[in-house]
Amino acid sequence: MNDSGRQKKFQQELERQKLDGFLVTHPANLRYLCGYTGSNGLLLFLGGRRTFFTDGRYTAQARAEVAGARVVIAKGPLLNDAVGMINRLRSAAIGFEADHTTVDAAAPMGTMVHRRIRWRPTAGLIQRLRMVKDAAEIQLIRKAVNLGAEVYRQALAVLRPGVKESEVAGVLEFAARRAGADGMSFDTIVAGGKRSALPHGRASNQVLPRRGFVVLDSGVIRQGYCSDMTRTVHLGATRRWEREWYKSVLEAQLAAISTALPGSLAGEVDQAARKVLKKAKLDRFFTHSTGHGVGLEIHEPPRLGKGQMERLEPGMVITIEPGIYVPGKGGIRIEDMVVVTAKGCEVLTPVTKELIEL
């Protein structure tokens, strides 16, 4: 990964924000900026230099992973060592990740620095850099998506009436680990019958019904990058209204994909899906946003929801996942991962969206 290039871009952002330094503590941001994957670390930008702090448990790991920063092994709290370096300055404005810092963690920070050092809370500075993926990141995401698709197919092979939702999830998750996944992007969703009307119906011990929709929503992490995919299948023969519902959701998803172009507003992609469902008189059952960014974390900016004004740019990787959830009857969601390109967009998910009856 281009750690030096990312650090340079972030340093330029600090200069635009008139910040003399910055404390990076959020794990995904640490990995993005310097490659560190451990659970305890702090990266300090100060005076054009970068210093990475961790504790003795991660000595070997930090020295092997951290790029573009001097590694310091702290003997006490990491913040103490970082503040000691900051306090050498006569005056400074130091940014920190307020959106990832608890009240308890932030409370003592003001008393640790001398009176001419000012802490400045920020939100989303690094996440904005992460929104646009470089070619290497897109390649890693593509591999994660392909792995997620393969394990979905294995889970589909055991999906039948009488099998527990948790069994289907177990097959999928074991297959993912066996194929080299770091882990799952989130708790696997397998929701059958009436439970498919739960947008986040995590796999339970309930057995799949003889007839009805089954929503499978899963994602894997591979080399740090996440995937996310949802398909809805049907157990038994579908009735006319079920086929019509499925067709409407698929049309909504395709309409949103066709709107995911460079320069489009995130809210316009959401609106494209809602317009189709409104025409089918199903819009009241669409209860979440149309999608979100994916990368080192499963939910990243931009958010594709009502009124969102973020403009899509080439390199953004997003989900497009409209759905309907009708209490007492069932639900349908279809989700692909999409990368915005210079001329349009590319669907990354290599799985059919035709309605499958099992």
C-alpha cells in the first residue's frame, strides 16, 4: 500500500485545517495511514514527522508493519508519551478524532498539555481520504467480493426447509475461514419466512419454513478489506404477488445502479430506487437507506440516503441494496457492491440476481 502517499495527503489536509499536529487512534485509520493492524496504537503527526506509539506486546508487529513513522514502545499509557512530545512545542493546535474518542478518554487531555497547546476536535478527516479507493484497494476489495460470492454459493447448497438459519450461516462462515478470510464483515444474516421481514434478522435457531423468502446477507474480510452481498431466494414455488414484489425490488436496484455515476449525488441514487418502489406502491416498506461505502470498515462514507449531498467520485466503492419488509409476510433485499468509474460504474458482485426457487 502507498503509505507515504497517504501520509503526504493527510499532512496537506492538516495544513489546510491549520493544524500543527494530529493524533490518530481509530484502528482502521491507523491501518490506512501506516499499515498497523494491532489493537493498541497511536500515530502522531507533528512538525511534518510521524511517530507511532504502542506497548511492548506489539514490538515485533509494529516494527514489521508500520511504514513511514518512527516506532516508539511506550512503558506507560501511549497518550502520555505522545503528549510529552507535543509539550515540547511553545504553542500548537493539535487535532484529534473526536468521532472516535470517548468522553472518558477526552476528559483528561486538556490537563495533560500546557496552556498554549490547544486540542481541536475533528470528525471524518481521514474517512474522507478513505472514501476514494486507489487501484490496489479496489483489487483487494474485488478479491473479498469474489470470496464472499463463492461461500454464498456453498451456503445456498445446504439451504432447504427444516434446516436452521444458524446452520446455513455456519456453513458459510466455515467456508469463508477455510478459504482464507480474515473473518466476517458483520454477523451473518439468514432470515427465513416471516423473519425475512426483519432488515437485520441475524441467523437464529429457527428452522427454515417449507415455503417463503429467505434473505442471506453476508460479507467477508480479506487482507483487511470488507465485502457485502445480499441475495433473496424462495423456498417452494412462488405466488404471483411474490414474483411481482421481487421484480419491483430488482428494478429498483437496477435503477439505482444506473444512477451511480461520477458526479451524481448520493441522494439521487437513493431516490432512483425509491421512485421505482413508489410506483409499485411498495415504498412504505423500504425502511433504510439504499447503500453505503465499504472498505477497511463495512460501513464507511458516503451514505446513499435521502437528501445526501455527497457527490460520487471515481474510486468510491459502495453498496446498492434496496429492500422491502412487509410484517407478517416477508422481505426481499438485493445487494451488490459497485465501484464508481470515470465513465460510469462497475458491479463487482458476480452472482445472479434472478429469482431462485428451491
